[in-house]
Amino acid sequence: MKLFGLANCDTCRKARKRYPDAQFVDYRDELIAPSMLLDWAGQVGGFEKLINKASPTWRGLPSHDFADNQAWLQALAENPTLIKRPVLLLDDGQIRQGRDV
């Protein structure tokens, strides 16, 4: 199992305690591969559901109009904190995201 998030996020800290054997990956230290982001978006129902629209980063973006997957991937490469956290990647490739972790 891998747990993706931010080291200074309270929800991620709780998830780390809940899953002590999971390898933790901080979004800021290790960018998520585009292929993995596409897979995650597919599992949760699209990029709209993968991101955290309540975040200050989202509100600070000049535009919220993303025409295609490439535009989403570019936005997430530049702003990895947009990903709703934490993301728990199970051994079978399935993910759990957000407070459901």
C-alpha cells in the first residue's frame, strides 16, 4: 500500500497513523506520474472529483476551465496540492480518497 498526501496535512497524519505499514509519498517531494493521475481520475469519476475545490490553491487559479486531460495534468503538475488528500493506493491498484481513507 502507498499513501499519498502532504506531510503537514492533519487528515494525512491521521491516515498515516491508521495505516502505519503504508509507504507515505508527499506530493510536493515526489510528483505523481501522469499515467497514475489518469488512472486515479478514472477510478473516482474524472478530474473534477479528484481535486479539492475547497483549497486555496484552487480558488487562486486564474481559470477553472480545463478543456481536456492534458490541461488537467498540467494544472496538477504545477499545483500538486490540488489533489484531494489523502489518496490510499491499495495493492490491487484501487484507490480510496479523502476522508474515506
